[in-house]
Amino acid sequence: MLPKVLPESQVQVFKFWFNGALQDGTHHYNELYYRALTVEAEKRTRLYHLACRFSEQQAGALVSVADNQCSLWISLRSQMMAAQLLQQRVRGLPRPRL
């Protein structure tokens, strides 16, 4: 299954405490997600590829797209698996911004 891609304007963001820090969260079709990574729009292809990898591993992923940036959102149900995959595959991409 491919990850959903949404315009950032359709993503309703809320803040919540998670993993010892304040995080961005959203919901989509009864699933809760946290913003795991944000990159410049020029790196959206790599971000989408990473989101596809999460989907292959049954880790719920969502991508939001704005004019100048893209974000990878990970389902809170798959947070442990997602953290491991991010550690292995995200070398060279910037850390998420709050």
C-alpha cells in the first residue's frame, strides 16, 4: 500500500507531549500520526521513497506537501518500528523542526 499524500493546508496540526518532547500531531481517517521528519521541497522524492519503505513494513505513513517543505507523518501505532527504520535510513536528511 502506498502512503497517502495530502496538501499541508488539509492537515490539522495539534501539539502533544511524546518521547520526552513537544511534537506535532495530526489525525487522518481515525488514525493518529506524529510528524517524524520535515525536509525542503527539493528533497520530497527522497521523503516519499522513505514513506514507501514504511508502508512496505506495515508502518502507517502519511506525507504532507507545502510549497517549500514536505513532512513525513508516522502512525502512533507503529512508532517503535518507525523509530528503528528512521535510524537506519535517514542519514543525510535534516532532523524534524518544531
